[in-house]
Amino acid sequence: MFTFVIPAHNEQDTVATVVSQALQAAHQGDRVMVVDSASTDGTAGKAAAAGAEVLAGPIGKGAAMNAALRVIDTQWVCFLDADLGSSPENVPALLRAAAVNGTADHIAGDWEYADPGTILSNTFTLYEPLVSRFFPEVAGRLGANSLTGYRAVRRRYLNSVLPNDFGVEAHINITVATAGGTCAVQHLGVIASRFRHKPAMGSEIAAAVLRLAVSSGRLDARDRPMWNEWVIEGVAAIAGIDAAGGRSQALAGLFAAIRRPMPRQ
């Protein structure tokens, strides 16, 4: 059985779309749950009207996911983004089918979109270099959208407390793999969504990787400050990269940020 979990903060305009898809994808015994992450708009009401269970949760994406995990015990948990605007395919159904019909413990949803600046900048500039350095067994195994908000995970790999912030996807990628879980990538086609820039996102993603590197003995805690400085520089390097200047300009800025040298140990 599956629980489809949709963390949502101020997503009243789009939450019903993903709820509708999840309800269509659900089989008998499955649950569709929206965690209203301290929204100040009509997200909770829209989700309930669309047919979802609604759970009141705290602010923070990871915090909302933790709230869901405390009350569900299905074999699989399928996390979905609440800002899905449209897609030609049923995204939850694709993830569910990949999980049920395959042998992997972790299904990451990959998809197509036109904006490399705002969405992929944190992935390429911060997450992938850090994972390649400290967790090479994880690097490059989850597609271009390795920090995807669309994923299905066997519940037994989600027993540790997740970071309360946007480091949650990086944490799941690493902890599932280092616990021996296998992964697979499911392509989801073209997805239209409302991406909103969040200045702290890159720092939170990098912090999740570095915390796990220290706790697993792959990074000496005494060396953490110089890696923190590297992260600060990276966040600053991609701060001005967005779609407004055009694709080529965004990619040029992204390439420059990726080429930054890493600390020597």
C-alpha cells in the first residue's frame, strides 16, 4: 500500500491538481495526504475539497514530511510537490507503477523543463559536487533532477528524522543509499510547475550533505568551517542566475559557479 504525501505551503492555486492525480493513481487501501505546512492562504480548504486527507503541519518542507511520517505506516511513501501546474502524464501513477513493478527501494522522478537557472543551480553547483566528494556511491545515480520533489521510498528507509528544511531530499538520497537501498529513475515527461526562489535553499541542501558527511566519519568536524565557506561562496555565485537573462546567460553563470575549486584536505 501507498501513502501519497503532499507537503504544501501556500499552494492554494495548484494543490488540487496534484491531489486529483494522486486520487486517480491510488488503489484500494492507499492514502492521499496533504500536509498543510503553516499556510496563510486557502491551501488546506482547497486540498480537502479536492478529496485529500489534510494534516496540519509546521513550517518547513522537511518538517511537514516528518509530520506525515509520524502517522503513516504503509509499505511505500510517495512524496509529491504541491506546485504541480500541469503534466500530460499522471505523475503519482508513474511513480507507483515503477515502485510496484520494479525491485528498487527508492524511485526518483526525473522530468523535463526549460529553466536551468533557478531549479538546477543548487543541484549542479552545491549538491552534486559535495555528494561526489563525500558520497560517491550516490553521485549521478538519480538523474539530472536528483533533488526532485517527486519520489517513492519504501517506508523502512524513512525511520530517521528528516531535516526540517529543504535539505530533506539530499538527506533521503544519501541515507537510503548508505543503508543499502537500491534506486531507480522514473521519467515523468514534461511538468509545468510554479518555482519560487528561496534564498536559503542552497545552504540548507549543502548543510544536509555536510552533516551526514561528519556523522558518517567522511568529513572531520574540524574541517567543516572551510566547507561552510565554500558553500557560502557557491550560494553567492548562483544568487543572480535566473531565467530573466536568457538560457545562455544562465548556463554561463552556472558553469562558472560549478568550476569553483573545492577545499583541499
